[in-house]
Amino acid sequence: MAIAVQPFEGTYELDRNHSSFQFAVKHLDLSTFRASFADINAWLAADGGVLVLEGYVRAESISIVEPEFRAHVVRGADFFNADAHPVITFRSTSVVLGDDRSASVSGELEIRGVSCPVTASGTYVPPTEDPFGLSRAGVELRATVDRRDWDMNWQLPLPDGGDALGWEVEITAQLELVGKV
């Protein structure tokens, strides 16, 4: 990837109506369980040639409806433990944009009070003016992590072998960002 000229200037904030953050994990070796978070926020700041991408999601805002499931996954100590750790955060240490509109973002992802390095890859669309005169840009990123890195060790063996829940979790973020005026 040839490094692109950095096209951002100033600060860009998340357009929450046109952005999303999800995760996906294998369930019972039968299907992929997918969930998203409703309460998300992110911003991208350009300072000279350096870009910083930060964001957070509120664990409680996960798209799980069943009360028992919510109690176990969202509030339970086996997974998000949202009462003790209500916010999942990310702060980049490196943002590299390619001239082919590829993007690589490395940083620290904190879940349950545990911070681990993560590198996500994807694409970006440089800032462009929308019909209302605002500067907008897009970033889509994907990373695969091992949930055990954040002490999410719950597991149940299946009767015929295998695990009830996959260890690898795919994280995706689709961010539409608006330049601050």
C-alpha cells in the first residue's frame, strides 16, 4: 500500500445516524451471532500529518432483547460486565491511509477495564462536501480479536465436540464523519 497524502484537516465528529459498530461470533458451530451497539461515538482529529481516531460504545446499548440473555451477556461477569465497565473505548496509535483508499488503524481497545492492542483494516473515503455544505468522510474498518484477551473466558463444550461460542470475534465499524465547523 502506497501511503496517501493525508486529506484530513481539523476535527471530524461521528454522524451517529449513519454509522454503526457491530461484532460477530460463532454460536454452537451452527451460525454466526451478530449484535450492534446503539450508543456509539467517535471522532477523527488531524494535527499536521498525524491522524488520531478515538471512539467508544456503551456496553448497555447492545442490541439484545431477551432480559435473561441481556443479564448474562451485558451485565454478567463472563462477558461485558457493563455495571462495572459501562464503556468500551478505542484510541488509535497509528492511522495509515493508502492512495488506493485503504486504511490501517492500530490502537488500544479497552473492554472490561482490560486494554489490548488491535489493528483494524479497511477503507476510507476522503472528505467531500455534502449537499448542505458540510465536509463528510467515511471510514470502514474490520478486525478479528480473541475474546480471551479481555478475560471473556466463558465456554461450554458441545456434546459432540466443539465449543458453544467461538473464541474469535469479528469487530466492524462503519463511520460517517462530519467536519466541525
